[in-house]
Amino acid sequence: MPAAFPIRRLRRLRMNPAIRSMVRETRLAREDLVQPLFVCPGQGVRREVPSMPGVFNLSVDRLVEECREVADLGIPAVLLFGIPESKDDQATGAWHDQGIVQQGLRAVRAALGDRLVLIADTCLCEYTSHGHCGIVGERGEIQNDPTLAVLARTAVSQARAGADLIAPSDMMDGRVAAIRRALDDAGLSNTPILSYAVKYASACYGPFRDAAQSPPSFGDRKSHQMDPANAREALEEARSDLEEGADLLMVKPAGPNLDILAALRRDVNVPLAAYQVSGEYAMVKAAGARGWIDEAAVTWELALAIKRAGADLIITYFAKDLARRLGRS
Ligand code: PBG
Ligand code: ZN
């Protein structure tokens, strides 16, 4: 039994910064961070996303510059999203070898070699004319199985273009198995899958859809993304993705779902990623800009909480800001 007050005084270990640092349980490191980036057509384009100050749509040449800066800061990985030249109902821009993400991957690989881990987000919503994550049927429904083939084709094309990791974010049933099989058949059996296993249908994705120009033109994503009311179902999603061959799992959005992250940490042994999404970023930025919060302090605290809850990797638009404040560990 631990002693009680007045013998026990928990404040003793909080009395100065050196002691606090010695007993600190959780530490952020640059190696924890993943920077999401948006690649778009053109030359010399660096267009700020209105709802995400500090986040840009970057043409391939500017993407390479940005990736060099990210690598120089000691951040190990980027997560790439694409804004295609044109969209259609078959998401051609997602799987085409000349697709914008494929071009970006090749250029960054050529410029930086193995200095950065390149993660490709695999979904169709940025590439479909209707903005849905899958192939849409006659009654406007998002068709599961016809979508799998397109996702698998996209993943293979991304891996061939240089993606180190494939990160499916579509939430179709069976996508991990379909992607795993397609990668293996293409001789890419060493390419890991980082599955967005627990992805909630969240209102916090709003600014991303601004950045990726991908809001659905009708309906919503609730027939495939999870109901935020459900926790047990998250464990089912995680287990089924592992059975299908996922190598790492993700929880998204991070902040509102730290309970899920902690539960998964106890339940599975693979590395876990948490995605602090666009809306979480926008809220901090907006309040910071008004002087209502201390942006830097809040950013640090939120990232620390995500790590404390069990994340090995933190995908965040604040990655560069955080890395600037971190020493190499
Ligand atoms: C694509 C995708 C989305 C995000 C990551 N991948 C958008 C969505 O599902 O609507 C959101 C990321 C963010 O908000 O930062 N399916
Ligand atoms: Zn999508």
C-alpha cells in the first residue's frame, strides 16, 4: 500500500523542470511523425488551403522541395494525397500510371532516394466525379465489391511508382485482402499495408475535402465509415483488417477517439497510427490566430495525448511545427 498524505506528496516530483523531465512517462520524437501532403497538377504551384492555414496544394516540383524540407527536419514519412487534373466515375486518376500521386511518388523518390518513407493514401473520392470513395450504382449506392478491384489496381500502381506503404482509407469491406492479393500477384509482397481500420464518419474531415476538392456531390460517407457511437465495432474492424493482412492499423480522427486507441493498444500487437485530421488542425489554427489559445502549447499537448493513448505514429498537419521543436532522439 502506498503511503498517504502527509507522508505522500505527489507534488515532490513536479517541483522543477529537471525532475519533471526525469519522471516523464511519454516523450514525443521526430520519428513518431508523419506529414500529410497534397499534390496537384501544374508547375510552381503552392496554393494555401483556405480552411487549413499552413497547408498547401503543391505541384510536383514544389512537392519535391517540401519533401526535402520534411526530411531535413528529421520527419521519417509523408502521406500523399492527390488532386487530379480531371475526375470521372471510374476514378481513372487514382490508378493511372500517369496519375498525379504516381508522378509525385516518382519525383520524390528520384530526388530523395530512401530518405523519406512514402505512404500513399488509397481511396477513390479524390478521383471520382461524384466525390464518393467507391463505384456508385444505379440507385446512388456505393458498391463494395466492384470498388475492390479499382482500389487494388490503384495500390499496385502506387507501389510501382515508389510508394513504400499503401494506406487504404476507403472503408470498403475486404479491401485489405484485395490489396494484399494484388500486391503479391504483382511481385510486391514486401510492400506493407497501413489500414485505416477504424475510420469514423466524422465532421472533422471538412477542411480536408476543401484541400482535396473531394466533397461528395450527394449523400454522405456513413454507409462505409463507422458510426462515432460505436466502440466494440472498432475492435471488429481492427481484427478483420489484421486477418486480411494489414501490417499496421490506424485510428481516425485521433483526438475524439483516444479511448479507441487505448483499447486497440491493449488488444493488438501491430504498430498503431493515429491521424489528427484536418478539422482538428483547423480548430487549433483558428483559435490560435485569434489569440484565444496558445497554438504551440496546445499543439504539443494534443500530440502528447495521442502518443500517451497508444499511438506509435502520429499523422498530423503539425508534423513540421512539432519537429522544429524536437531534438533528434
Ligand atoms: C479519403 C480520406 C479522407 C481523409 C483521409 N483520407 C476524407 C474523407 O474520408 O472524407 C480525411 C483526412 C483529414 O480530414 O485530414 N477517403
Ligand atoms: Zn475516400
